[in-house]
Amino acid sequence: MMPFSGSYRPEDTLFLLKPLRLEMVDVNAKERLIQSGARHYSEMLSPERVPGPRYLALFERLIDRYAPRLAAEILALARYLAQTRPRQVTVVSLARAGTPVGALLARALRWLGRTDVCHYSVSIIRDRGIDENALAFILRQAGRAPAGLAFVDGWTAKGVIGEELRRALKRWNARQPEPLDETLHVVSDIGGVADVAATCDDYAIPSGILNATVSGLTSRSILNAAIGPDDFHGCVFYPEFAPHDRSGWFLDRVAGYFAAAEPAPLHRDPEERRERYQAMTDFLARLHARHRVSDRNFIKPGVAEATRVLLRRLPGLLLLRDAGHPDVEHLRLLAGEKRVPVVIDSTLPVLAAALIEDLS
């Protein structure tokens, strides 16, 4: 098992993933297999496509709008990690949404003078846990100090991956000699489920609206029969997308604002988190009742999660708080292309939410 950097520079990101060749599954067929219980979502991938010119223009517009803000939020997280890990910082991002954020954090930490930083991106899968082979590699082969590890994701909504991380690290800490901190660090925590967050706003973090072309040309992680007991979890690498790759460009654009970034306070207050968590819980309960949703995994709140539904799953409904908001323009474009019904609800506590089509 060896790390690879995808289309990133190695100092920005090292993926602890096993590149695979995988037969792609049509989105509709994949959704039927997942919902029937015949296959777990982590066993399959649907074909990815490069963004079209109009969609890419919306991505670039979001970069123009939010790169300064994201730079300030990344620096706030980086300063916190530098203070709480005085000897060594090892950013461990949760692939794939966490990967661009982890790469930016590594750059920010170096900008702050922390030359000891290293960034690894590892797999975590709902109901399957974190890749313990990857953790063992970081600690025992790369020789990184356990106290320096910091787990990072891009955003949280309902907290499913946060819960998975805590369960996985509790299992690790109960069985392994290296104790690991279970704290989850994110840019945006709209659901009150992350321990440390730069913001609790639902906004269109630009890396959240693209797939492989802003994530080092890698797919989301895979755990199927091709993964042996001593392997890292898998991924597909897409070299054919290289002409459209924005991974390094995205890092350069955001990092270019570090010098001018205003200090941003972190959101760590437990009472504030509880209020956000309760508001999200109440919102999800309303959606369950109003739309008769049978499975909590069919509801995806927030701009980033709604985008993933429209890009990768079988969407049944898109809910928007304000159809004219620039952060949801790409969602309206995707919904139009896929003929997904759109409902405007000014009472939404988030900018957007998507419901996966129930095939039962």
C-alpha cells in the first residue's frame, strides 16, 4: 500500500486509497440496488462527467464570491490546529468532500509557519467505518504522532459521517495502542454536529459543487470485493478529466487570499451547537411528515448535500428557500436538466434541501 497524490502536488495531499478499475453502474440501476438492499452504496460508482461550460461558469462565479471568505475560515481552523497541536500537525481529511479542505488547511498551516504539517485523505463510509489500514499507515509507517492527528471534513448537515467517525474512533481507541482525538473539524456545520466549525451558515462552498475535477481527479471511496483485508479502501482515478481539472487552481485561488484574510471566530459553543442540532432535528421531522419520507438517508439538507443528490443520486424533489439566491443557481440548472420538481419554501432553515426518489 502506497499513497498517491491524484492530480494534487504531494505536499498538498496524499490519498491513502487504492486506485481501482471499476465497471460503472447507471444511476437508476444503482439507486434500485441501494434501496432494495442488494448492494451497499460504497460498492458501486455511477459514471462521472465533466461540468459543462454553463455549470463551470457558475463554479467560477462562486469562487469570485466566496474565495476570500473561505480563506478566512480555513485560516481560522488552521490557527486552531496550530494552537492545539504544538508539536506536529497531521491533517486527516475524510475523502472526498474533506479533501480540498484538508489540502487548503495544509497550505494555511505552512503559511502560518508550521513546516511539520502533512495532509492525508482517507476513506470513511456510512455503516462501514473508517479505513483502519490508512490510520495504521499514518501512525506506524509514516511515523506521525497520534496527538497531532486532526480529522477534517468539508461540512456537516445531519451528522451521519460525524457519528460514523466517532463510532469508528471509539472502536480504534478501545483496541489500538495509539489514542486518537475524536474531534471533527469542518468549515460549515449547519446541523450542530461538529465539534469545531468555522461557520454555521449554509452557503455554497465552491468545492462542494464539483466532483472529481476539484478533488484531485479521484472518485468517492469504494469498499467492495476488490478490497483485500490489508488494502486501503479504493477509488477510481480519472486521468481523462485532466484537461478540465480545477483541483490545484482552486487551492491557488483560495490560498491567494490568506494574506488579506480577516480573523474569523470559530463556532465551538456547546449551547449554540445544541440549538442548531435541535433546529435541524425539527426541520428533518417536518420534512419526514410532510413528504412521507420512509428513510432518513433520503433527506439531504443544505446546498452541498443537495448538490450531491442532483449530481450522483436519483433526485425526487428540490426544496429552495429563495430561488433567486446566487448560491442555488447551479441547483436550479441541475434540476432543470434532470426535470426535478422544485418547491420554494421561505421557511426553510437552510438555503436548499433535496429528497432522493423513493423507489419502494
